[in-house]
Amino acid sequence: MNNTEMEAGARGRLHRAILVELEEKGPGRIELSRVLWSAGVSEHDFEASYENVEECIFAAYDELTARLDTAVREACRATGKRSGWPERVSAGLDTLLKELAARPQMARVLLRSFPSLGPPAQARSQAFLESFGPMLAGGRDASEIGSDLPAEVEMLATGAAEAILFEEVESGRAESLPAMLPSLVFSLLVPFLGPADAAAEMEKVRPHD
Amino acid sequence: MASACARKGYAAIEIEDVVALAVLPRHAFERHFTSKEECALAAVDQILADTTWAVANANSPELTDWQRLLYAARAVLELMAAQPSYARLACMEARHAMPADAYERYAAGIRVIMAMLDRARAYAVAAAPSSATRGAVGGAELLIRRELIAGRAERLPKLLPDIIYGTVVPFLDQHEALCYAELARELVNSGG
């Protein structure tokens, strides 16, 4: 379904409104009329752009994850060519945490509400998480044992970060995520660098008074 | 219930989906459960019981702490491979889609695994943050979810070496972590 009929601003409002509705009401309880009213979008415009509510939710989720992906990649690039892999990862993670902390409701959508929609949404969510794998692959070159690292080391690192983030967001602490940067740097880097070097990188990003 | 959730997701299923798959009349369901939620919670409780049984069966007094971890992880992966719908219910639906009581059961299961793994802190070569244990388990969870989503539950036991590496490397020297991963590989290959 092509959604060029709806201008970008309206589409953005609609996407945000439907994700808010999903987070607040849960799957199966979304009131489209409420979403449309909140977004200032007509039913006609909605039907011209989306086959159904689920299609709109998936489009909204893709927009959310694309935005996060872009922000993280730009943060990694912005560290410059002289920075090492751990610094790039730390910068990307710092940006991700700030993005999630600034929009806690979207953090809950990302980690809990969207996957609750069922198998297709869980597969989409899994794909988003796995998309960070190639970004982390540089850790194999940074590692002293690069060629001996297990095949799934990128997934182990990604899963470690996701589990910690999930618990923080689920516990209502999304706004405090930036304070978790040192701990998350450790968990993201330790499968590649080992505990001593990961701890050293953790100290580099710890705020010092 | 587990099969119905694996097909449509907990949020989308109705009691009719459950009884159809079980080939049971509705009144049979209603004799045991008052709601979809109650049935789902009972399924989660069954998974927890089966997992506890599998881990207990894998334990033995003469095993070292690390061997216990190894055999327990293998037992859980083999259980999930044998019952993929149940595994999906526990690892995904309870975590994301089911009511709070189910999530709390999932979280309790994770806490038990973390408590076992926290014994490794006594051997830690560097100060790992308190969240490192949660992260270590999380790495395994993501790999497991990947295989369940892809319909490849039978591959789960083969992930044992990677999972063992991921769970111990926050605490042990990398070379030591690789040694335990190799032990896991030998265990997988030997079928013992």
C-alpha cells in the first residue's frame, strides 16, 4: 500500500499516535478513531495509505527504528577516524540511551509493546536487534583473540545490552538510561575484549566528579 | 495454549483457538480454567516446573560449579528444542505479551539463573558491574529467541558453546572462557 497520499507531517503524527495507543492500550484494544483524532488525520486519508491498523503500526515501528539506527550510526561516525572501536561503540550506545530516555513511551513500545503483537512483530523486532551485529563486528579486529572468538559473539553482546535495557525500561527507569552507559559499555564489549579491558573502557565513560 | 500462542501470539488467540488445537470441547476447558489468562499462567508454571526438573536432573554432587552450569545449560536447551512451542511461550509471550503475573514468573526464572551464574563472581578477574550477570543471560536469550522465531528449535543444543562463552566471559579471562566453550562443544559432539 503506498502511503504517499499522506503528507509527511501527518504521517509522522499518525505513527506516533498509533504507537502511543499501542503502548497505552495494548494489542487488540487499539481505537483507531482515537488515534486519528489525536493525529488530526481523516479516516479517508488513513484508508488511502494503509490496508489496516496493523500495517500502520508496522510502518510506525519501522520509522522509529530507522530513526534510532540513523542516530546511532551518525554518533559512531562522528567520533572520527582516529577513534578506536570501543570509543565508537560507546558513542553509539550513549546516543541510543539518550534517545530512549528522551522518549520513554517509545522505549516501551520498542522493547515490549511492539513484540507483544505476535510472531510477525517478534520477527521484525529480532531483525532490528540483529541489525546491530555488523556494527559490532569491528570488535573482532579490536580483540586480542579475534580469530578464536565464537561465531555468535555479536549476538551475545547485542542480547546482553537488550536484556539490561529491557529490565530498566520495564521497571519504569527509562529516563535514567544514560546513567547506565558504563555498565552497558562493559556488557557490550566484554565478549570481544574480555573483562579486564571491558572494565577499563567502562571506567573511561564513567562520569568523574 | 503453547501451540496457539506460537501460531498467532498470545494477544490474538481466543479460547476457541486453544480448544481447537487440543481437540477438546469448550466445556472441558472451562472445567479447568476460568479464562485464557489462567490457562496461559498454568502453561508458564508447567514450563518452569519442567525446566527446574531438567536442571535438577542434570546436577550431581561430584560436579564442579562450572560443570553444573554446563550441564544445566545443556538440559535447558535440549528441553526447549524438544518443546519449541513451550519455549516460545516462556521466552517470548510471557516476556512481552502476557499479563503481569506471567512476566513475573519469567523474571523469577531469570533471577534463578542469575543466582547460579553469580557464583562465578567469586572467580572474576575484574570488577564486573552488577548488571553484567543480567547481560550474560541476555546474550543467551537473544540467541534462543532467534532460533525459535526462525523455527529452528532443533539447533538450540548446538548453541551451547557460544552460550557458555557468553555467560562466563564477563567474569573469567577470555582464554578460560574459550576453554569452557570448548568443553561445551565436546559435550555437544559426544552426545554424552
